[in-house]
Amino acid sequence: MNNNRVVIFDTTLRDGEQSPGASMTKDEKLRIAKALEKMRVDVIEAGFAMASPGDFESVKAVAETIKNSSICSLSRALDGDIDRAGEALKNATVPRIHTFIATSPIHMKYKLRMEPEKVLEQAVHAVKRARKLVDHVEFSCEDAGRSDLDFLCRIIEAAINAGARTINIPDTVGYAIPHQFGETFQQLIERIPNADKAIFSVHCHNDLGLAVANSLAAVAHGARQVECTINGLGERAGNASLEEIVMAIKTRQDVLNVETNIDTKHIVSTSRLVSSITGFPIQPNKAIVGANAFAHESGIHQDGMLKHRETYEIMKAEDVGWKANKMVLGKHSGRTAFKGRLEELGVHFSSEAELNTAFTRFKELADKKHEIFDEDLQALVSDTRTSE
Ligand code: KIV
Ligand code: ZN
């Protein structure tokens, strides 16, 4: 694979579903999986087959339906989990088992109650067992963001020797800071002797609001897979958002020098689908997919936009599936945008004086109303005309 290509691994159906209140039925998962496939997501993590019979059936159904994306199931580093994942993925075109074990001192001591050497041994055993079932095994060091670097190097080297083809470094609790996390990737890739035999992957949570920034720092230091979710859905404050990662990579190719295979035109419709299925609304100022992401209200911005789109826009609304950018008329809007919108509605002012009167009335109305709609404008002009 081209060394500048970043694999997009979507985990909306697994980590996204771990968001309290976001559980999805098999049919809902299938609808989302089809939208992800259409968007050309490389890997779809369809669920955690061992978690419940329903999750097993969902992974199986997604594996049987989706043909153009690789389908993955999560599994702990336990024989039963791995075998169940393999069974659910039996009919997938390109199956992947994603096995994980915690590597941070706090998780090993209190959660696993295991010595590091035992954790390493179990990881190797899990990867080897998964490799007997599928060709592509991904291994994750849970809580890598708080793990000891020397131990990470040892366990990752052993996992690659056991057959892991993707090594995922999760910041499970959203603790990382971009420059420091980037350095972690650089160190791992430099120090692990067989690092070139695997793709390094990043998986960030958003507890400090840094999931996307941390993921991009990892990409800048060699990660070539990003794990993310639509709308940043996920446990607690969520995961890195797919739309932000993909559009940052596309928009700042000059700096990041990498690319994805995503068909960005399907971003907004997929985002809407996930929001309507989960019932999680999208905040209006959410980057890329929020209703205001391409809306301009202030007079200065609208004037600039009318003169040249790039004065206030770094991406095209159409590129992510919006119909067009939106000029919102409100109290900050100027005369040019006001006149322009009315002309689009077929209203032409007969004189400057008529425009001035209508514009004054518009400003008075805008002080009382958050957003002025086309119907408000039409009513306002006809009122102005009858009162003259
Ligand atoms: O956040 C995390 O550590 C995970 C792993 C299971 C990959 O979701
Ligand atoms: Zn996670």
C-alpha cells in the first residue's frame, strides 16, 4: 500500500455504540454499515461478537452483507472471544479480528490483576489463535496512552512476531496531549525492530476534547490507520470524529502529506443517519456536519464571501454533501447580502431609498428574531411597499 495512505477504521458500530443510550438493532447497524461502505470506509468494526447474542448476530449480518469494506469484530485476548469473533466473521470477504489487552500499570494491577509478563504471554497467545482463523489480526494495547514505553515496545514486538498486522495504540481515557502522543508514535516506530511489518494505528477518546488533534499528531509521526466514529460518537466524551479527521487530512494535505480513500460527499448524509438512529442530536456548531458549519451571518463575512468564497471558507460545503454554503440573514448581516437574497427571491428595489427603508426595517426585525427566513423578507418588503 502507498505509504501516504491512511486507513480509515470506523468503530461507530462498536465503540460508538458503547455511548450510553446509543445501542442499535441489527437492522439499524446494517443501514449504517451500508452507508459506511458507500463512503468507502476501509474497515468497519461491526461489534464485539462475544458481548451478547445480539452483537454476534449484528457482526454476522454485516459480515455477510458488506463486500467492499473489511469487517472486524473486537475480542478480548481470550480464547472464547476470539473463536466467537472468528465464527461471526466466517462469511466476510475481508475479515479482521481485533484483539486487545490492557498494558498500563493501573489496568494490569487493578483490572487484570496480572503481572506484565503474563499479559505479554496472553497477548502473544491471542494473536496466534486469531491468526489461525483470519489473515488480518489487529492487536491493541488498551490504555496505551498511560503505558510504559519500554513495555509497549516489548509487547508490540512480540505481537508482530506472533502475526499481528495492525498495531493499535489507544488513548483509552483521552489523557494524551498532541505533541507528547506524536512523540510516543515516533519512539515506538523507531525503537521496535520489526515495526515495518505492521501498520500502526491510533484510537483516541475525547475526554479533554483532543481526540482529533491527538490522532493527527500520531499520523504526523507515522500512524497509517485512524480509528474513529461518525459524529464522534462513543463512550463518555466520545471518540475522534471521522468527518473531522477525514476533512483535516483532505484540507491540509500540504502539511500532513497523507490521503484517505473516503468519498467525502456522503459525510453529511451518514452523519444524519447515525444521529437519527441513535437519537443523539448534532450540535449546530459541530465542525463539518453541524447545521452552522458552512453558514455565514455577519455582514463582513457575507460581503467577503460574496466577493470570493475562500475569504471565509477553507472547504466547500458541497464536498461533504451539503447543498451549498448558507448565508444566514440576522442582525449582523449587511446590505449587500440583504439585497442579494431578495434578488434571488425575485425582488428588485426600484430605488436606493426603497432599499434603505426595507433594510432599516430588516435590522429592526433582526433585533427581535434569531434568524430571518425568506418568508420574513418577502413579508417585510411587501409591508414596506404598501406603507409607502
Ligand atoms: O479505547 C480503547 O482502548 C478501545 C480498545 C478496546 C481498542 O476501544
Ligand atoms: Zn475506545
